[in-house]
Amino acid sequence: MSVRAKKHLGQHFLRDENIARKIAESLKRTVPYSKVLEVGPGMGMLTKYLLAKADFETWVVEIDRESVTYLEQNYPELNGRIISKDFLDYNLAEQFKEPIGIIGNFPYNISSQILFKAVENRDLVLEVVGMFQREVALRLAAKEGSKTYGIISVLIQAWYKIEYLFTVSEHVFRPPPKVKSAVIRLTRNATQSLACDEKLFVEVVKAAFNQRRKTVKNALHAFEIISGNESHIYFTKRAEQLSVADFVQLTLLVRKP
């Protein structure tokens, strides 16, 4: 039995053993955790390399019923650890009471949403290793001053260190995607909470980048600058020139009217 890749699920099955092994080995567990959740295992190309590791317990979450059946038949060692649900709707905290790592050849159509779910569960998710569209991976890892640096760069880097690990050819998938891919690693940083209103921080970042050609002062026209802060240098810059730490400080300078 094999599984048919389904376009509506964004499935592109990895068929290169060496790439699968490299992805599995990219989990560093610098902050220890004992369970790894693979998102979208498909036919288990990556899964088998995870199961071969004895230092953590492998779980998988898969929305595709055909893939679930395949995994049940071919990986009996996963018995009781196959979650047949949509990862984006799944309550991680209900199943996992201790910190975990997340890994996967992520469907490109939901890869950013997977990361935002990790951020929402940042005290639970200590590490993420995933396959992304190369363009998205570059945006995630970009630093201030780069043209690819944007909203998602800041919002993910506020809580995770991001490392671009390696590029992957489109020819190692079935069916091959139309773009190159890349594997990145996110490691939870020491930030427990930002030194500002986190909800306001997100609003400020989005507003600043939504009009990235304007100065920050003009982009944040819907916000009120707290008295005494009008001449701060941040307001003369553009969003792409500000680091995550700068955005935290910028948030302290404004408020919603």
C-alpha cells in the first residue's frame, strides 16, 4: 500500500533517505525534552529515523486518514501515539504536560500557521525543526536591515532563535513542488515574556511593516505617541531597520487612543 499525495493538503512526500536522516539529526535538544511530535508524517519517511532514536518518544499528528491507516499498518511501534487530527485545531496542552519538540516536512500552505501555533504554546514547545518553502525560511531567519525581514521574522524571533540549516532540491519529493525548500531550526530563547504589552507589541509590528516604505511615525498613525517620546530616533526609521529588541522598546513609547 502507498499513499496518494493530496493537493488540497499540500502533501509532497519526501523520498530521499539522506535528507530524512539529516532532518531527524537536526533536533539538538539543547534544552532537554522527552517527547517529539511529528506534524504530517505521510508515509513515515522521517518517522522511521525518529523512531530509531532512543532518547525521546516519537508521536505523530496526521489529518489524512489514508496516511493514518498506512502508519498503523507499517509502524506498529507508534501504537497509541498516532493523533488523527488537524494539528492547527489540536490542543497540545491537553496531550502533552511537559515540554516537547516539533518536527516535520511541513505542508507549505500551513507552515507559517504551524509556527504561530508553536509561539502560542512557546512554554511547551522548546524546539522546532521543519521543512519550509525556501522563500519562507529565508524570511523567518532574516535579520533587521534585510529586504526579507518582516512581520513573521520579528514575531517568531521574539521567542525563538532561528537557524537556516540547509537547502533542499525540489527533486527529492513526490510530487515535486515548484519551488526549492529549506530546513530551519527554532530553539526557544530565554524570553519568558516581553518587557512590554505583548498584544500591543504584535499590533505595533504589524502596523509598522504594513506600511514598510513609510517612517515608523507615519506607519503608526493609528497609535498615540506617549508625551515626551515624540523625538525618539525609532520614529525616524523604517520598520525593517528595527530589531526585535527595538520593537519592544518602541511598544513602550506608544499606546492605542
